[in-house]
Amino acid sequence: MIISAGEVHLWFAYDDTIKDAQLLVQYLSVLNEAERAQQQRFHFEKHRHQYLITRALARSVLSMYVKNIVPEQWEFEKNDYGKPFISNSALTIPIRFNLSHADELIVMAVTLDQEVGVDVEYLPRAGKMLDIASSFFSPAEVQQLLSLPLEKQMNRFYDLWTLKEAYIKACGMGLSIPLDHFSYSFSPQGKITIDFKPERNDQPEFWRFWQIQPNAIHKISLALKSENLNNTFSISMREVIPLSRVIDVNYSLASGSIISE
């Protein structure tokens, strides 16, 4: 698998459909000791299953790009905020990745030498949407949300939530970044822009954002940082059963290709 500096590759694994017993044994064999121990800590079988698929996905996909490292040889460390990164000394290209999972779907984003974050959410999930928005969103975002017709508020909530998660994951700082220190707005044409409070000390022009609608029950946001303002990026998508099958897919972009100005 070849990836250029102007590409983002998205990999989708529907974990509920991956049940082959031989494959699952193979997945377990490529995990390291710490990962196998972590898998067993999950109380529910569905969570153990999804964790297994997630780790096998990361390891097998990375080996498609770096042929000299087989899936079981990948080494990972975490930064001070818990974001994983590749620590193999034999790495031959500056590959970056990020993972997200929700009920029934795991998503992996892969780039070259660009900070990337991805978030997927399961839309039928029940929750106190407006309470969450009031607590975590910026005042402008809350006002924007409440100004919409009631039937559109849930969709906009997930637009904002996934975008915020994708941004903080790309920054590698998680929820140490207050979610109201940056704010998204949407033009009538569907373009997304981001603004920062002064204390965030970030530049809107460095960021690119996309949203993908792979099916009726999931929403995905992707955030990528590039300080080269002349860079343009293309997105390719693949559905994968780790160590078994890869299919090119072309999921629709919700509201089209949306890039910050």
C-alpha cells in the first residue's frame, strides 16, 4: 500500500460482522502481552471482541504500508495525554494514524507526517443532547444548535461533537483542551470553519475538516493539521476484514467536501 503526503486513507471495520473463529485466533496471536491483558479486562464480550478487532486492524493495516514490519512487531507508546504513537526504530516512512470506534464500527485514519484525528459516533445512542451541549460547547455553538428546527438539532449535535473529538485527538491532548475554547460554524453551502479563543493559541488556516456518512447510523469527522497552506488532500476509503479482505468503498461525504478556510 502506497500513501502520499497529500492523501488521507480511511479504513472501516464492521466488527459485528467479523466472527470467523480462525481469524479471531489469528488476531489474538498478533497482539502483544499488554494488549491481551487489556482485552481480558473488559467485562462484556462485545467489548473484548471490538478491542481485539481494533488492535488487529491497527497492526495489520500499518504492515500494509511498511512491509519490513509484520503485524506482531509493531510497537506503540503514548504521549503525556494518552495518545498512542508508533515507536518502532525500523520505521521507514513517517506514517501517522488515529483510531475511533463506536457500536458496530471501527475507523482508522492513516496519513504521512500530518497530525490526524478521527471520531465516529453511533447515532441511535440515547443521551441528553442539549445538556451535553450546554456544558461543553461554546455559547455560539449552543445558540447555533438551538436556532435549528427540532428535527435537525440531533444531526447538528453530532456534527459538532464528532468535529470536536477529531480536533482534540489530532492535537494529541484529549480533553485537556476545553471544548469551548474552539468553535465551529457552518455556511449554508456546508463549509465548516473553526475559530479559537486566544488562550487556545492555534491557527484556523492550519486545519482541514471532513465529515463522512458511511451509513444511516454512524457519523464520522476527520481533522488534519497542515502548516503548508498550499497542500490539498484527497481521501480514499476501504472496508476491511483484518488479515483477510480489503474492498474499496466510496462513502458519501455529509454536506460534500468541507474544508476550513
